[in-house]
Amino acid sequence: MIVLGACLWMLLLGGCVSHPFASLDEWKEIRTKHFIFYSNADKHLSLEIARNLENFRAIVLKLTNIPPFQDSSLRVYIFRNKRSFTPFQPYENVRGFFIQGPNYIAINARAWNFSASSIIYHEFIHYLLSKHPAHFPLWYKEGLAGLFETLEYQNETVKFGIPPNDKWVWLDTEAEWIPMQPLLLDQVDFSENQGFTDARAQSWAIMHYFVFGKEKNFLKLGRYIFLVNHGIPPHQALKDVFDLTPEELLVEVKQYIAQDELGYNAISLTRIDQVSNYQVLPITQVEAKRVLQDLLILVKKFRNRAD
């Protein structure tokens, strides 16, 4: 008689999820100048992600107008694959997330069709925006993070806003666009994208339109955020600044995405201060369980609020 293991049975039924505290001996700690990483991914990949995030931090602070802030020790969890990441997901089909307050980022380092660096770039933008005194609507935060997730830095040149073909083509050929009014009003649940709607992809398209679609649009977007932060309804601020209704904005964005070519910026950045001091430290199973428990408690609170 052949007895199938529990994990194999689960695979036959559609998936296999590990215990949140399985294989604690695989976890390691990496400390850099600005971050603390906890990872059960292999050492080479973990160090690559750590270096990329330090470089990305230096680049973004040069390219944006985020006001000076006191860097806290941002904690980053790197899960080696979907199986180990799933028990910590705040909701399904998420590749990474940022928790404000304790300032934790968690990512699946092997998310399908996405590099670990692009995921962590996306989540770090959420962290930086949380340091800004202004309030940003969800579409703005997701859209800006989407622009930065494809950032490339090589030979002292930063390429920013490179359109990801999967989002671009899908939005142009298959997507059912969400009405703009509820999106502007933060009345769309970004965790419940279904079928042919995707609030994150649409937010990327809106932001790409504002940054690259028309000259001076992005400067005007700052005025829009200012008005919304001072109590002007989003639809009125949109009309005052861009002379568009939400319906007209949706038409413009769809026409923009339908173009054969979309632009991006190539910016000369002569030098960034690259961090070279990385400490890789073994941690005990007790310590690994403690830091994972910290994350799991926060995720469960989020799930309970969502319920």
C-alpha cells in the first residue's frame, strides 16, 4: 500500500502551503546601513536584493522631493518562494507588501514573472510616501510605485518609467477599465481585482499618462494633490487643474495606452553612494520564530480588519 504524504495530497487538491514556522534553521539576518533583512532565500539572492535596495534608496532620494526624514531601521522579509510566503500574505495574489508603523516590507523572492528587485522597489516607494506629510490616494501610491518598479541603473544612467509590456498590452487589449470616479475617491478595493479589472495596473497607466503623456502634467499633478489635501473633492480638483472630468480622464488614459510607443526617462546620475558593508548573521531558531511571529501578528490584524 502506498501512502501519499500530506503535502502531495494538497498538491493534488490544488496547492501546498507550509507551516508559518517551518524550517526555521534556514533563516538568516543581513544588516546594511539602512535596513535589516530577514531571509530564508539563498545567500547570493539575499545579498543581491540587499545591494539593489540600498542603491535604489540612494537613487530615489536624488530623483524625488521626499522631505528629509529620520531613517528608521526598515525591516525587510525575503521569502524564498510562494510556499513559504503564502502563510504571511495579507490577501491572495500579492507579491509583496508594506506595513506602515513598524515599517516592515515582505516579498516573495520568486514571484512568477517578476524580479525580486522590482517587487522590493515597488514596496519601498510605499515606505517613502508614508514619510511624506501629504496624504496620497491609493491610485497615486500604486501608480508611482508601478513606475519605479522597472527602474534600471547602469553606467551612471537611470532609466525611469520603462513600460512593463505585460501591463501595457493587457490594458490595451483585454482589460475592463474601472470607472475613474470611484478610483479617484479611493472607493476601489485594491485587494479584490477580479477577472479583467486590475486597479494596480490601471493606476500605473494613469500615473504614466500624467508623467509622460503631456508636458507639465506631472507638475500639475502636484497641484491636484495639494487641492485634494485641502478638502477639494477629487473631481473638482481634476477639473480645476486639468480641465477634465473623471470620464474624460479615463478616455485620455485609454487613448494614451493604445499608442504604439510609450516613453520613459533616461537620467544622468553621475554618482551614488553605494553601500559596501553587509553583515550576514546566523540567527537562532528561537529568534527566527520571534521575528516571523512579529510579522504574522500584524498580517492577521490586517486580515481581521478586512473581514
